[in-house]
Amino acid sequence: MIDETNRIPKAAAAPSIQQQIHDVAQNLEELTDVLRDHQSMLRLRGMNLPANSLETFKLVQSRLSSMTKALTSRQIELRQLRALAQTTAVINSTLDVDSVLNQVIDTVIQLTGAERGFILLKSAQTGDVEFRIARGVDNEQLNREDFKISKGIINKVLTTGEVILADDAKDDERFQNNASVYDLHLRSVLAVPLIVGGIIIGVVYCDNRIMKGLFSEHEQNLLAAFAGQAAVAIQNANLFADARARLAEINEVRDLMNNVFSSVASGIITLDPRGVIIAFNPAAEQITRVSMTDALNRYLPAILPDFAALIGETLNRVVANRASESVEAEVPLVADYRVWKIAISPLRDAQTGGIGAALVLDDLTDERAREAQIREAKKYLPVASIDNLRAQDFQMMNSQEREISVLFADVRDFTRWSEELQPEDLMTIINNYLSVASDAIDFHKGIVDKYIGDAVTGLFNTPLNPNPDHALAAVRAAMGIRSDVQGLHDILPEEQRLRFGIGIHTGTAVLGNVGSSERREYSAIGDAMDLSKLLQENAKHGDIILSQATFEQVKDHFRCEALTPEKTKGRADFTVMYKVIGVKRGTAALDDY
């Protein structure tokens, strides 16, 4: 158990110097009072105090009082300097502009005792001065209507870089011509420039509209010193904000470029000056069948040796000459060969200055296969049909049912006439007639379906040659055949002059590829084909015979004569046909004819 009697007492706290001086002054005052009380008693006994002793005590008291006031003032200054140092450390430890401004203005009001405090900064873009922060003595944000200060004082500080201190601005000779000072009833004013590297970036302004003489040289010096540190902190925060904004822009551009890089349809591979792959987009993965993970940071020959060998010479030439080139190559992959178009461009490395390369890949395999199909199709289809075939990517080759117009043209009496000719002459002459018929069908955007001996069939409004006026086009083609045959007769001997009999029907047919896996052709099947052939069989030399359906669609363009068919093949619905006599004048039937 602890013995309380033996506990060592704690030493009393030493009084402050200010307290000691106060105690001495109080003792002197008490001693003076005692001496004054005993002075009369001493005189009765023939004694007196030393000369001027009371005055000496009073002088000492006065000096002690002055020392106390000076010491108090120094302590206040010391506290202000400590607070300033702490605030300076705080504002220099943050890089947020608004936080720095708030801390600066709060410190200004605390140091000066101002009624209002403002920070105005120059805009980096326009150079105009803008209010950035405003505080009242209660540390509350001021309203916009309170932003009323002397622009003349602000402009003078910004222009000269001098500190302005006014005890009573209304009576200050410097502001006699400044109307705003009088209008705003300004008293105490203190304005200090914010300077960084010799450049004025703004102003710290504080005032009091009631009290005069609020600010002294001490507040001026204190605020000027603080403003220097605050200006650096504000500038650093602004630079950091600008850097952060630029970084955000760079990140945004980078993300955009990454999105573009990832979404572009062409494969993109970039190589650094050493030949190492540094970029490999998703399209390159799909085209090369190599994953991005396997490709990045590896040499091109390590992942695509055959491809690297094919383009090696071109790649070296591009890097050496710093000029772009394109090449098309058949590249062997794991399971097949692919046709690639490769555009190679020089690429400068931003860090080393060396030259790498950017490779843009497009897989043309399917396109080249389609072009081969088109070249084959050109042997059978007119140019207009080839254009449609290219645009629709062969999807129209699938079987479908639709309304078409069928032209069936057959040379009259060819069998009997051919018996008198040699085979070579026979083929030459019949090809002349079939060429005339084919050219007319092609000219009117029909498709030559097939040649059957001395006959030719043409199709209008198939998926390969869509035409809403297909019946009109078919009749125009027939008129063209008849006219061109007449022209052919002008250069052939009389014994070789033959004529076509033509039948045209408009109806529904099934269109598509027919034949075996080894040999196929695009054709039409159905009643439309049968009826057009039957109409042709009823045609005489040079006749163009139309079905009822075709006649209804072209009757406004052509003059026709109704006839009763001689050959019906037992068809009960085939009771009338129409012979084309000529073109109705002033109609569109004459166009392209």
C-alpha cells in the first residue's frame, strides 16, 4: 500500500514571463501605496523619503506596463506567425484548387480581422480577372450581390504589383477620383498581389466598410508574406488541375483509339523497330487465327512464319525507304490458303526515333472466290445481271417462286433448210441468228436462259435481273430480234435468210439452280415456260405472239390482233392469243427500241 505521507509533491508550473512582470508591477504599486501612506508619519519625525523615490516607482511601473503591452503584442504576432506557418504547410500539401482557395481566404480573414475577403484570379484563357472565392467575417460564403469592391484598387494592384493599404479609403488622397470607393463607403482596405515567378496571377483583397484603421503595417507585411506562399500553392494547384484535365483528355483519346482499333474491320499489326509485335487488334486475331496473347511481344516470324517470309522483302523496303507499299499474297494457314491484301506503312517510334511498321490486313479470299464465280457467270449472264449478282452476293441463286416474263424464239423451217448445208456452214449461220436474238435479250436486260438447237429462251424479272416492267421489256426484246434479223438479211444471201417465230408469256415460275452436283445451271421451271413455248409454236415466220397475261400488261404500248390458237395441246384455258402488229405512237414502247 502506498504511503501518502511519503509522496513527493509535484512542482508547481512556472509562471509565464508576462505573469511575472504583471506580479512585479502589482508589488511595486502596493509598495508605492505603502510609502505614500507612511510619508506623512516620517515627516513628523523629521524624516523623509529619498528624493524622487515615488516618481521613480511610477516610472518603473510605466515601463513595466509598456513591457507587458509589447510582450503581449509579440505573443500575438508569434501566434499569428505559427498559425501562418501551419496554414502555409496545409495549403502547400493539397493540390485541389478549391481547397487551397478556401484555406487561403479563411487564413486572410483570421490574420487581418477583415469584414470581407476576396480572391480574384486571372483567367489563363482570356486574361480577364474572375472572382474565385469570397468570405465574410463569419466564414460564410458571400452572395453574388456582395461582390462589390473597388475595381480601381484591384486594377492598380494588378498593374503595379504593389500592396495597397488604406486606413480610411474615403479620405485617402490616392482614391479621390475613384467613385467606387465613395459609392461603396469603403473604410479599411488591404489588397495584396499574388505573384509567381514575377507574374501577377491575381489579388487578395480584404476590407471593412465600418471601421477605419483596422489594418496596420503589421497586417500588411504579414499578408504580403502569406500571399507569396499562397500564390505558389494556387499556381501549383492550377497546374495540377490542368495536368489532370490533360491526362483525362489523353485517357479519353486513348480509350477512343482503343475502341476504334478494336472495332476496325481490317486487321492491324504494328511492329517496333526491332520487329516485335506491339499491337494486334481483334480483326487481326480473326484473320490470322492467332490470339492477341500469343502475338504480343513476339517477333512476326515466330507466330506467322510463312506470312513473314512472303512479305519480308517488302517490309524491309518500306522501313528502309520510309514509303508505304501494298501487296496481295496467298498465305498458307493451318487448314487452307487465304488471300490477304497487306498495306505496309513505316511507323516512327516516339521514344527511340527508330522506324517500325504498321501492317493492315484485309482477307480477300471470299471476294476473290466470288469474283471467280462472277467471271464464270459472265459466260452466261448479261452485264446488268452481273452487277446484280455482285451486289446481292449470290443470295438470289437460292430457289424461289416469282412472276416473270418468258420469251421463246425459234427459227422457222430450220430443220428442212439445214439438210441442204454442210455442218460447218450450218453452225456459222445458226450462230449468227442466235447471236442476234441473244444480243436483243441482253440489251433489254433479259437473261438468256438456254439454247435449244435453233431456239433461244430469255427470262425477264428473275432475281438476277429484277424489272417491274418485265412484260414490256420482253416484248421490246422480241421487236428488237425481229428488227435485227431484218438487218442481218441485208448482208446474207437470200438462201440463208430465215425468220424467228416468238412466243411471250407472263406468269409464275420457280427459279433456281438445276442440275447435278457436277454441272448446274440457273433456270426457270413451270407453266410459264411451257406456255411461252406453245405460243411460239403458234407463231408464223416473223410473228410475235403474246399470251392473255402479257397482252394485259402491254396493250397500252403495242397494237395487237387477237387470234385463236391453232395448237393448244389440250389446254382448255388457252383460247386466245395476241399477235403484235406494231407500236402505238407516242408511247414509252419506243424507248430503247
